[in-house]
Amino acid sequence: MPTKIHVQEQAITVISHNNSDYISLTDIVRNQMQEHVIFRWLSFKSTIEYLGEWEALYNPNFNYTESVQLNVHSKVLHRKLLK
């Protein structure tokens, strides 16, 4: 079950899984730099490729076809954000 920690008056979700703790990067960024930072980060080709590789390794239900489509859409989104 997720818990919350508070850092500089900001609530951040922490999830424990297999004796490891994971913090929500989304919570950190959402409160400090607005959501556009998340959208921009997700538009980078290297981010999408990294997430695709991670999913391919750890998600037995990974959909390669959708991953390719996501890569194409991320390039378009990144170009729009740079304008």
C-alpha cells in the first residue's frame, strides 16, 4: 500500500515492493515545476526508448506494436513542444 512522505511541505508517494522503496517522480515534479516538465521528459526519444526497454525486460505482457507507435508519437510531440 502506498504511503506518503512530506518533503518541504510537499506530499510524495512511496511504494514498497520486494523490500525496495520507490518514490513518485511525478509527485516531485508536479508540485515544483508543473506538469509541462513531465510532458517534455516523456517526449524525449531516449526516455521512451528507456521505458520501452524496461517494459520489454520486466513486463511479460509488453506490447511491441504499441511501443513502436508510442515512439513515433513521442517524436511528433517533442517537435511540437520545441516550437
